[in-house]
Amino acid sequence: MTEEVRRAVLEVAAGTETIRLPESAAGKPGENLRPVEQAAVSKGGSGRGFQWVIPFLLAGVVGLGLTLYYKYEQSVNREVTALQQQAKKEALAGRYSEAVQLLERAEEKRPRFAALTRDRELASKAAQLKSQLDGASTQLKAKKLDEGEKVLKQVADMIGKRQEPLFEPLQKSLAADQVMLTVLRIKGQLDRLTTVDALADKLDTVSDLSGQEAAAVKAQIINKIAGISYSSAEEKLRKKDFTGALKAVDNGLSYAADNPKLTSYRKQISEAKQEFEEAEAKRIQLAQQKAAEEDLNNRTAAVDVSGVTAVLDDYGDLAISGMVTNNATRPIYSVSVDLNIYGSSSGAYIGDVYANISPFRLEPGESGSFSTSYYGVYEQAKVSVDNASWYLE
């Protein structure tokens, strides 16, 4: 079988609709016949039977060979197509090394098939990138974040804009590793963050990330926000700053709405606030009552007069003296007393006298004295305080 005939068969096996025979087969009658066939033709008569039989025999042999070869090539094509389809499934599933092996087997059967070569090259490139991503993931897990980030950037530059379907698993793996990198960097910073605002910024950073690692760091940030909010509220509650304590708890609950510790503590603060306000109202009421009582006492009973004595001298006059103490809660000044005089034996009213206290001003609890005289009594007498007057500062 000539090379031209074999190619024609391959074209049919590969799906071409017509077979192009070699140009020598389409020439003049007898041009391709061997010398014996030409001799038979020239003799005529007895040779005419072979002129018809031999071409038919040759045509039958060639036709059978072409049919068998065509079937063989079709079988190879089906096998190559199956290998290519299986390789496609493996590549789309991210198993690039398996895809490369299948495509290499297909190329052994059809070494000149350009589509196989192109697919193998793409699968090989994808396998190389997957190996790089696997290495980056290992570095991230080993906390070698800078090294892992460098590899991720390199891979991202190579596959970030690729549209071929077989790169989709790589793009997903790249996105997952980028999330892991972000999460690990944030986790490394959490111990240094001590305010709700700083933690809230990090929470915003990971809020749009997906995956278990991202969910775990979100929960960690929220729990730390809850802890800081609780401590802040606790400190304010000790200072009776109920408004500040409630604000701190509500700030934490805005990020950790279901946190049972904060929810319970808010109820505790509210109850403590209510008890304090009720006690404060009672205290104010008592203070007002006490103030009223003090004011009444200051105005009506601020002065305590004691130690009043009356001494009759040789001339029949009384020398009267005594002490005055300021019982008010405020200083008093210009204190004076009115004294009534009665006879000792008869008890009859003799008269009254007025006396000023010295010093002029008395602090709360301070005492002053007074002394005065009543003339012409000529008998022992008793002195009683009729009234006292003063001014409050």
C-alpha cells in the first residue's frame, strides 16, 4: 500500500467525506498496468479474458486491505478520543498529573494530532501551577506567610485572567489560599489589639471571606470584642456609671448579638441602675427631709442656753451670767437672750433683762457667754430664759 493511499485511508478514518486517490490512478487506461498486462491487451482474442479478471482481482485485494485498515484507524481514533475525554474530566477535577498521563498515551497513538499536544501542554502547565499552590499552602500552614504570599502572587499573575475551564480548580484553590493568608495575618495581630474599634476593623476585613478558617477567626474576633466590652462595662459599673456601662455592653452586643454573657450582664446593669435610682430617690427624699428638719432646728432651736446663774450683791443688784452653744448646722451670729426674773421665795415676777452673746459669731458646736445685771432686786431671785434670737449665715 502506497503512502498516498494510506493517507487517504487515514483521512477517511479521521472523518473526511471523500478519498483522494493518487494521481497515477486517474491517468489513461493501461498506464498503471504491468508489462504482462499490456502484452495481453495488444494480442487481443485469447488475452481479453485476463484483461478483465486481473483488474477485478487486484481491486478486490486492495479494497479488502483498505477496509481493514480503515476499521483499524477508526478503532484507534475511538481509543484516542476516549483518552482525551477522560483526560478532560481529570483536568476539570483538578487532577492534572493524571490528565497529562492520559494525554501522553493518546499522543503515542496519534503523535501528529495538534489538539492532543495543545491539551497536554495546558494540563502540564496546570500541574506545575498546582504544585506551586500546594507548596504555598504548606508554607502558610508552617506560618511562613511572607514566602507563601510571594508564591501566591506569582500564581495569581499566571492564572488570574485565564479563561480555560481546566484552570477553574486552580483559581478556586488560589482563592482559598488567599483567604487563608488573610486569616493567618489577622490571627497573628489579634493579641496586640485591645480596643473594640481596632477589632471591628479586622472583622470588616474578614466579613466577606468564606471558609472554615475565616469563620473561625470571625468567631475569635467577636469573642474578643465581647470580652473587652464586658470588662469595660464592669469597670464603669463599679463607678456607678450605669449609662456608660450600658453603652459598653450595647457596643459589644452590636457585634456579638447572641453572646449570653453580655446579654445577662446587660440585665444585671439595668437592675442595678434601677435599684440605685430608687435608693438615690429615697436618699434625696431623706436628705430633703433632714434638710427641712435642720432648717427648722436652725431657725427655732439653734441656741442652747445653759449655766444661767444670778448672784445678789451687797447693793441689792443681781449679776446674771450664762453660756450659749450653737446647735445649728450653720454658723450663727448676733445672738441674744431675753431673761425673766422671779423672786426665789414668792415666785413673783420681778422683771426681765436682755443680754448679748460673745463672741458675735458662733460656728456649729461653738459656745459663747453672756453677762448682765438687774438692779434693785434686794432679794434672791431666779432667772429663766424667755427667748433667744440669732441670725443664720
